[in-house]
Amino acid sequence: MDYISGVKVHRLRLIPDDRGWLMELLRSDWEEFEKFGQAYATTCYPGVIKAWHYHKLQTDHFTCVSGLAKLALYDSRDDSPTKGLVNEFYLGTLNPILVKIPRNVYHGFTATGNEMAIIVNFPTHLYNYEKPDEYRLPYDDLSIPYKWEVKMG
């Protein structure tokens, strides 16, 4: 898959032992690391689509720590060499990856299957309650060439 300009994917390593397992989610010595703003977890129930939005100031770093999520990205940036490109990722316990989402790239996600997905994000900026850095479109906005339904076949 050709990635949207600025998108990076890091395969996460699960380290099991007799007690359970450990997985590093983001390290400051990884290529994907830009700067730390905060960390938070968000959930998505099966059948719910959390899309679309982008940020002008912050870069996001998404990983799914429980369940399986389908993450979609759309590049609408006029100055991007990948303008118009869509990326789709499945991330979670079956595919432990970290996805770096650049500024000004639309993104959204949904739980896949019948289990809630838990996403952990490491944005590069603190959330500003008075003036959120979020610019939204509806999940089914026709300006984004992506359909959220399950592809049968």
C-alpha cells in the first residue's frame, strides 16, 4: 500500500512471559515520535463510526490496545503529493501497530467485529477545551471517497 505523505506505521512488539505480556506503544527514540502532548484512550462500540476529523496543529499516533479497529485516512491537502489518497488500516490485538497521522489528514475509525475497540492516542499537543483543534465532517460526507460498510465477498 502506498501511504499518504507523512503517514508512518510501526509494527509493535508483544513481549509475553509467564505473567502476561508487555507492549511498548510509543518511544521517543522511534522515527514516528515527534513530540509529546498528552496520552488518552477512547472507545468505539460495534456499529459506531467515529469520523471524520483532522487537526491543523497536532499529529496523532493511534494504536488499538483491545479489540480490532478499522482506521481510515484521507488526504485532502492541496500541497500534498498524495492528495486524494485513502489509506485503510486494521489495528488491534490481531495486528499490533502504531499509525502516525499527520496534521491536516482526515481520519476516523470504527470497531470491527462484535467487540468494543479501545484506541490509545499520543497527540503532539494538549487538548484545548476552549478552542479545540478539531475540524469535522460527517462520516458519510461525499467529498471523501470512502465507504465504511463491511465489504462482503
